[in-house]
Amino acid sequence: MSLRSFLKAMEKRGEVVHVKDKVSPVFEISAIMRHIPGSPVIFFDKVEGYDVRVVGNVCATRERLCLALETEPENLHRKIIEAMNKPETPKIVSDSPVKEVVEEPDLSKIPILKHFKRDAGPYITSAIVSARSPDGTIENVSVHRLLVLDKKRMAIRLVPRHLFKLWKMAKEAGEDLDIAIAIGVHPAVLLAAASSPPFGISEYGVANRLLKGNLALIECEKVEAYAPAEAEIILEGRISHLKETQEGPFVDVTGAYDARRPQPIIEVVNVMRRKDYIYQALLPGGPEHMLLMGLPREAAIYEAVSKVVPRVKAVNLSLGGCGWLHAFISIEKQSDGDAKNALLAAFAAHPSLKHAVVVDDDVDVFNPEEVEWAIATRFQAGEDLLIIPNARGSTLDPSADMATGLTTKVGVDATRPLKVPREKFEKAKIPLNEKTKKIIEKIRLELSGNRN
């Protein structure tokens, strides 16, 4: 269960594009990732100054993540919820391909990208960071941006969540925090690292459940931490409990620059890698970034809303809402209060959520036009609008109050009122037989050919 095995499967499906031209890790790779339509997996076979291939867009579509988890789209949220509720401890192995080369750290030898014009420097964006509490009883695995400072040092952005809590525990004990930084892992491991199970539950257990018990870990050589045995490259390091530096600016999931602030420094003490390792890149603010951040929150919303309404059909943290701030939720409604309860549950499950729209189960939440149609035909602001002022919002929202962290949240009940006959709100349909379907498909193929 490695990144390589997944990439081979995507090659067979025709979802991989190879860039044969030599490209620079400074702006060129990120520009190509941003502007190639359709979000295919992109292999950069020749990188200026490096004998290393770079791959990007690995997790850039919902369908690709479903393939990685071997599940159907309608079961995706339930699979994530099950993995978080019933994690399985992975096995520990003594050897793996990532130990083919063990060497002194030199970050300048890795094709780390500089993505946007005002970035503070090259950033590692696809790494998972694992750490344990000083007594070894609690493990956390999470995704963090890492700013390269020099050959052996990086700055890490620590949001006040679980890794921050472990670092504070080490800091209070007067110790640096040992960490393993793994780059180039199976999509299920990345997705698990982006999830938020309760503190004390290791995301490796979540990943192992997603991978049906096939995740293996190795113990690092110079730090007290574990990393995926099938990773492409592992950086062993320590987060200083004393040293900090200014981190940022950096483009976050909204596509805007995040603030510059003091953050801890990591000292890299060892490198393990495959001989021909592949460097995995992730475009900040791109579809892959949004999906990996958003999918676990979609699952949390799905679970919370399921507790207050009879049935949840689907949840979508939309790309237009940065995969973080806007939720579209379709439910099977049995009373006119169900949609309001669903909105309140969604805001409680995902505190960063800013705007939420609840629609009936005949509306496709992955089609923005259908959601907009539901608002246009089933919503009355005087009855169906929920406004929550002065609520905790997202620090990633540039329109929120940065000093207080407060924002105004809006919920939209775009479900049809049950007191009015259902027929009034149904979309008109035209009967479609097999003969007509074939004619339509033929015309579509002809039009597609003309465009190409």
C-alpha cells in the first residue's frame, strides 16, 4: 500500500500526464499544476538541478480518493467515520525500501517547490508529521507546511491542535519534540493525517483501518518516532522548544496569503530514502489541498447531521468555498424543522464553517447549478434564513475579525416546505428511451471530436 502502487494503478486508468520538458521547481511546476485542466496526476520527469522526479495532483479528485480507499462515492463518508471510530494499530517492520539510502541531511538536494510569488521560500506541503508525547503514550500524525530555512532547518506552522499540544508538553518538560516527516505516502495515509480523531487516537490507526490492515510502520533511527515503511523519503527531526523564526507569507486553502507569525524551528538530524525516490508535491490552495482538508470535515458534518434528521444523502464542502467554508448538505426531510436542525448540527461539527445550504435529496450537492436552483425556487429569506453573528470562525477567512476570530455565519434552508404539494417544486422531466439516449451520446461524441 504505497504511493507507487497507487500511481501504477492510475497509469493503467489513463489518469496520469507526463511532462517531458525540463522544468524548474521555482514557480514552473506549481504553474503547470494550477493550469492543467481536469486535475490529472502530473509527473514531472525532468526537474532542473535534480535527478529526482516530482509528482503532483495525486489526491486532486474525489473519484481518485474513492479509488484509493476502494469505496463507492456514496460510502466515502461512512468509511472515514468508521476508520476514525474503530482505528487498528499498524504493524511495525524492521526493514523497508525507504531505508535503501541513509544519509546526512541536506534539504538543498530535495526538489522542494517555491509555489507563489510572495512565498517566504520553498515549502514542503505534502508531508505527514508524526510525534509522540514525552512518555510515549500518545501519538499524533498530521499535515503541516514546512518552510525551508537552510540545509538542515525548517520552520513548521503549528495550529493550536494536537501536534501543538504534544509540542507544548515537551516544551514544559524542557525538551525538543522528536518527529518523523514522511513524504510520498499512499493517499489513505495523507487523508488519515488530515483527519481529526480525538486526542490520543493515532491517525496511523485510522490509516490502517482505511487500508484494511495493510499499513506498516518503521521506527526511526535517531529520533523516537515512527513513519510509514513504504514512504518515498523520511526526514527525522526535532521541533525546538526554544528556537522560533518568522514563518510566512504562504498561500493557504483559500488561495490568499496567510499571516506571517513566529513559529518553531525544526532541526533535521537524519534522512532515509529510496534510491530513486519520488518527491510528492501538493499545490497550496488547489483542489488536492481542499479535498484533503475538507473530506474529514465532510464526514464529521455527515455524522453530526445524521443524528438530527432521518437521512443524510450527501455532504459537499464545495471547491468554490475553498473546500472549507461552504457546505452543501442534502437530506431526506420529514418535518419542516429538520433543515434548521441540520444547519445547527453542521456548524457545531465544523466550527470553521461559514455558510451552509441544506437541500432536499433530489438535489445534487456536487452540482452548484442545482444548489443555486434550489435556493432560487425553494428558499424564502424571511422564513428560511439563519444568521448567527459573533460566532467562532476560521482564521483562514480574510474577511473574519482577525483580532477576535469572530465571524457571522449564515445557514440557508433551501428545502421545499412540506405544507405545499410536492409537485409544485419538482423539476419537469422528459421521458428518455434507449434509442434517444444513443442518439444523444452519438451527438456528444461528435461534438467532443470537433472540439479536439
